[in-house]
Amino acid sequence: MWPDGYFEPTDIVGYPAVFNSPKNERPKNCGISVGVTDELMFTVFTIEAHEQDACKAAKNVAAAVIETIKAGQ
């Protein structure tokens, strides 16, 4: 798979998600992909995050995206 990367399942406000990247550059950079339907997902990448933990920042942005999507329904 990705010998230098990561693939870690998680969830975002009840939606399946995975922290993932072909290269592990945490804690400064992080990617998270979130499944919103069986056929639709989105990905958030944080690059050179100002927070100590880029994955925490990515998770917060992904949660805000989900809340925005839900508000538009």
C-alpha cells in the first residue's frame, strides 16, 4: 500500500472517515476523507497547519463541512 503513509479509520459526526496520505508528514500536514453517501465523499488536507496537530484541524474542518451540508438539506 503506502510504505511511508497512513490509513487510519475514524468518524466525523457519525459519518465514516479515514485519515490518509501516501506520505506521513504529521503533525504539520494531514489528510482526512469522509464518506457522505455510498457514492460520494470529500477530502480535507491541512498543510502547514498553525495548530500543533494538523489532523485535529482537518477533523474540525470536516465536521464543519458536514454541518454545512446538513444545514443545506
